[in-house]
Amino acid sequence: MTEQIVNSKKIKAGIIGGAGYTGGEMLRILINHPNVEIAFVNSSSNAGNLISDVHTDLFGDTDLKFTSDIPQDIDVLFLCVGHGDAKKFLAANPINENIKIIDLSQDFRLTANAKFENREFIYGLPELNHDAIKRAKNIANPGCFATCIQLGLLPLAEKGLIKSEVHINATTGSTGAGQSLSATSHFSWRNNNLSIYKAFEHQHLNEIGESLLQLQSSISEALNFIPQRGAFTRGILASMYLESDLTLEEAQKIYEDYYNAHPFTHVSRKNIDLKQVVNTNKAVVHVEKHGNKLFIISIIDNLLKGASGQAVQNMNLLFGLEETAGLKLKAANF
């Protein structure tokens, strides 16, 4: 399918796993996307039910129903499924090779796992692999923590300036754990609470490391990552620091130059807060200098720039659309 043909008609999209948080965000975006027609939304547990009965925020926006079918007359398939489930789904349900796949699980993110049968998945961080994504057929959408942290470090790696250990603390909202209930996602536990989990061992460290090595092959310093569960529903704030000889002005210029051509990542010279990005596909980065330490803050919405919004951004690139199409969303600042 040529770019000219795609741009002359709407892209037909299918969604697998449409009942979860990322599926709901995907629907929220694609229902209003000027270049997309939603062909089907698959959910085996909700087949026949109205989408708006599950995603009540879409009441009045769509009359679509969930289906258990997987039609093949589509252009792109979004896999909004859990980790490990994308590979199982593709093994059990052969998808026409002409259909492009964007996977939101972690199944194909690492180089060692990027090939599945006749498909090869490109790591879909536009601020890192912009041109490769435009040429790709299949995309492995990055993890939410990985996206936020990488956006705080990529400009330094591109200049070969990560020369010491990086210390990272990042807090995520409860939607990062998915829709299934667990002991640490109940409101009564999460509210007015804060906890650390998977200290130094979070699975997103692997994809962060691969991306940094792609830009700076000499990195051997540790990434010390302490993830936290926050008492809010959505968003990630990551703070990180490392030793650096850069002046503040030099660091700001490096970051501003790196992100100048990327429409969703912005460098603020003022301190930032999470409400600036919640409900948007934006990422905002802020840098400070404290003695010999360079301090970086990075913020995203974990369900949008960290998941479904970035997946649509990747779809726009795959099909030669304006990168921001369907993603000009307003933050809820109060």
C-alpha cells in the first residue's frame, strides 16, 4: 500500500484488547483521528457489548461494539495486550503480512526478541528512531518508564556525555499497573500512600540500556533506577542526576537542539509539574546544574506518551501522516 493511497482514504485500524486502559485510550484517540476508521475492537470477554458500556467516558461518542472476530481487511493492528500475550496472540492468530502491527506489550522491544516469524519489529521511540519508524512495517511500542527516562537521557548519550553512574527515581500512577486488580492497585491501599518496587531491577532498564548504547556505544556506567508507586492515577515524573562538566547553558542548548525537530518533546527552562502533560502526548524535560551534578526532570502521561498516544504517533509516521495528527490534546491543568 503506497503512501498516496493511504492518504487518499482513511486508514482502517483494528484493536486487540480493547477493554483495558491502553485500549480505552487508543479508542479515545482514534475515534477523533481525522485519518482513521476503526474497523473493529476485539475483546473476547466483552464481545457484543457496547464499547461505551466499558469505557463510559466514550458514551455519546461511538456506537461501536466489541467483537470476538479478527477481520483481516485492515491496514494496521494495535495489540493492546499484556506482556507475553502479544507473542501468544500472533502465534494463535496468523495476521496478513500486509497488515502493519503496533504492539504495546514488551514482547518485541529488545533486539534479541525483535523478530517473530516473518515480521521484524522496530523499537518505536520517535525521538530515537524517527526515520527507521517511517520505513518500518511493525513497531514495538516502548514502555512507559522507559520512554520517560530515555527522553531525559538521550541528548546526553547522543553527545557521548554519559560518563558516570546515573541515579534515577521515578514515580508512576496506578494506571501503569493495568486494569486488573492487585493488592497494590486498590484505592484503599494506593491512596495517601507511597511505595518502592523492583529497585535496581525494573524490566524497562533493558530497553533503556539498548537505546543509550545505540547513541553512545562506550557507556559502561550503571543506571540506578528506583521506581515508585504514586497515589494518583496517571502520569510519570522521573528525576535523574549524574556527574557532568557541562554548564547549565551548555546542557540546555544540547537538550533544546536535540528535541527541536520533535513535536511532542519540549524543554522547559522553568521547573515542571505532572499536570502539564496529563491527558496529552507531550513530554516535558527540565535540566538544572547543582555543583558537579546535572539534574534532569522528565514528565509524561503513562497512558499516552507512555503507551497509546505514542502508538498513534508511530502509526502517523508509518503511514506518512502529519506526526501530530489526532494527538493535539489539551492537558487538564486544574
